[in-house]
Amino acid sequence: MNGAGLTIVEKILSRVCSQEVRAGDLVFPEAELVTMHDWYAANAGAALKEFGVDQLFDPYRVLISTDHEPVAVSPAAAIRQQRVRNFAKRFAVGHFHDVGRGGLGHVFPVEAGLVKPGMFIAGYDTHVTNFGAVGAYGVAVLTEVTELLALGSVWQTAPETVRIELTGKMAPGVFIRDVAQGLLALLDAEVLDDAVVEFGGAGVAGLDIDARYTLCNTPTEIGARSSIVEPDQLVADYLEQRGAGPVDLLKSDGNARYRRVVTIDLGACEPKISLPPRPENVANVSTVAGLAIDHAYIGSCASGMLSDLRVAADLLRGRKIDPRVRLFVTPASQEIAQAAAREGLIEVFIDAGAVMTQAGCGVCAGGRVGPVAPAEVSIGTGTRNDPGRLGAHDASLYLASPATVAASALTGKITDARCLSEVKP
């Protein structure tokens, strides 16, 4: 190990811990931002009370977003929301984003300039990895977030890194979600187990922030601890427009040590789909084309960004979804919803027969809204497709890109969007 350089994550942990940190080291880093969503925040107060904690380590570093259940659809849901508000008030939480005031907590903090390259962020939910889109290191601590709230940190080992070198650019009709899902089939769980996936290479330059969210979102589904995209000038320019101030564009050293280095040619990628019952059960869309569907969903922290909505709207514009299909569309954030409205995308979705839902997690949040019924077939852009994820346990759930989902909603059966006429590259 002597003489080896440092990876991006090793550099981040070294700064936070004020000492050189290498993969395998046991560290106690203080999180610079702690994120929770509404479902767990509703229980956090009781847990802290049980531990005898009456104040947080640093309330200003805590961010709570009401995103999993932004619309209370029952008296019980309204009570859960009330508990979150009471928690935020009682502990003087520095960043509380109630319904209608942010959206999905894995997206809007970046829009708000709260997340910068090189930051160390910890949170309850596994998709805190989204912050890697701008070069931040996000780690899920699950129920240990209670200790994090009280103490500011929890012990962890510094992770190894798997480097993904992206080259080329995607062909027309192929989208970043296809690439991300394809990676789950290419890299098995043993390779990614508890590692950080670091994306770099010339192919990254052609990817906007929205695409980088998608890349950072999916590897956690097969055991990766986190994901991070090597930040570049695009990130600096994006954050400058959002008042984030100067940023440090960290890069791994040329002689950094990786668990594995894999090269992916974006130009060789094809439209992919995850088959039940796991996200890594990936195949080409053509293998299941023609399967009738009942339910479709576009949204989530994996594919609910503005560029995703644009892709879907391009296919739906001037058309109607199949009469037997119900399509739900959820912008990831309030900002994205506003931009979609300004561009006329919301009108396109409504004209096509889709159901618009409040910015947030949408259907992906356990099917609290727009669930599936027994024996139904769903295709969506959510993060997982395990049995019961969207309601009935015997429903069949497929995951695909916004283009594939929109095309399938139009035809009433799983469809490669390239097979539709007037597909825009």
C-alpha cells in the first residue's frame, strides 16, 4: 500500500478525519450533512427519547424531507406527517422541507446548493448515494441514523473503490438508465460488495447532472456502499449557478489503488430491462417485448429528473396511452415540476392520459400512491422490483428507462421505444 495514491473517497475521508485514510481503516468521520426522510423521522423522536437524548449533535447539519408520503391519503398518514413536524420543531432541525417545499431528498439538496463536491454525507435511506452525482460521498447508515443524530458520527471502515471508465457516447434510442441497469448485470455482487463505484473517463463529459444521478443510484441495489462521479467543470458551473460558492473538484490520484477497473463503451449499450424479482436480473428489452402491462410509472430518485420527463414527453406528445394502462408520472423535485410545467411537459402527460403526482418518491415509495393489484404487470423507472414493492406480492414488476416505460404505456405492452415512429435521439 505504501506509495499508492488516494481515491476520491479516501481523500474525502482524510479531510473529514484530519488524517490520511486508506481503504480498510476504521474511522469515525463526522457527517457534514445528515439526511432523513419522513418515514424514519416520524420514529426518530421516540428512539432518541429512549436513549435519553434531548438535543441533536448539530441540528443545522440535519435535513428532513417529506418525500415518501408528501400527500397524506389517510388520517394515519396525516398523524405521521404531524409527528415529523413536531420532531423538526422540537429539535430545531436546520433544514426541514415539508410537503410542497423541496421534493425528493436525494435530489433537491443538490439543487439548493447544500451539497458540494468532496462533502461527506450520511443518511437513513440507501439512495443517499445520489449525491455522488456532484462528487459528494453519501453513505446510508439506516437505523444507526439515531446515533448519528445524537453523536454526529458512527464507526465505519473506509471502503475500497471500483473504478468504471466510461468511453464513447450513447446511440440514439439508448439512455443512461439502460447503461446503469446494464452495469448491474456486468458487475456481480461480489465485485461491488461494500465498495464505492467511481465513475470517470472521457464518457463522463457528455453526461449532465441528471444522468449522473442515475449512474450513482443503481449500484447500491447489488451491495455497493456508494457511488461517485469524478467531478468536473460541468459540476462547478452547475453549482455556481445555485450559489454554492467555490468547489474543490477532487480527482483520484493516478496511482490510486482500486479493487477493479472496468471500461464501459457507452456506444455499445442497448436498451435494458430488469425482470422480476431483482434489479440485477437484467436483459435486453427485446427479450420480453410484447408482454401486456397494466401499470406504468415514471419518476423516483433514479429517473425522475427533468431530462427523464423530457424523454417521456417526447414519446407521449400528441398520443394517448393504452386504455387498459394507468401511467403515473412524478417529478423528483418542486424545481423539476416547475420547469416541466414551463416547458409544457405536464400538459403533454395529462393530455396523454397520465396521472401526475406530487413531487417526491411517488409510486416507488412502497406503492402508497398508485399501487398495483394482484397479478398485475407493472413497468416503471423505480429503484427496486422485489415482490410487494408496489403493493400486491404476486404482481410482476419490471424496471426500465423512461423511454421504454413511455413506449410501453402507449402500446399496452413492453416495447422498445426505438420501434415507435418519430423517436427523437
